[in-house]
Amino acid sequence: MNTKVKALLASYARSVLAAASALYLAGVTDPKDLLMALLAGLLPVALRYVNPKDAAFGKVAEEVVKAYLPQGEAVIPKEYLDQNKDAIAKLVKAYNETNANAAKKDPTASVKKPAPKKK
């Protein structure tokens, strides 16, 4: 199973979970109605699949993957990095601050403790 099919199935599972849980939380317990949620969950994924401009699942996605992953290596397009430079910088800063705060709370957390000696 290729990665596109796996991504489609994962997206379908999320849609089904959202549709079925919304019905269930609203008090609908009829199995027929819950099964209809399975079909309803398929609609968003199918719409994305048939949309040629959808970069994740549409027909364009295959061309983008071929253009940026000629050797099968993961590469982030330069255009994406340039367009999202500020957001990426904020994420990196938040990540570094989180790690620094965690280290302040427990400075030994990252240090591997020796195993106790057997008697």
C-alpha cells in the first residue's frame, strides 16, 4: 500500500470518527444512523481526491511529489520555507523554550541514571 493510499485511509478514519462521534454525543444510538456516518465520513475525502488542485490527495499531489522527491528523499520545498519563515521561526523558538523550561524544572531528566548495583 503506497503512502497516498495510507494518507487517504487515515483521513477517512478521522472523518468517520468525527461524524460518528458527533452523532453519538448528540444521543443518536441507532446503528443504522451510525453506519450512515461511515458514508458521510467518506465525502470529504472523496472531494479532496477528485479535486485536481488539492496538494495532499489530488492529482497535483503526484506531480509535486515527483518534482520535489525525485530520489524518494524527504525535502521541504524552498518556496514553502520562504513563505512560512516567520511561522517556522516561532515554532522553533517555542520548541527551544519548552525544552529549556523542562531542563530548568528537572536538570537531571536528560541525564541517564546508572542502574542500581546488584548485591
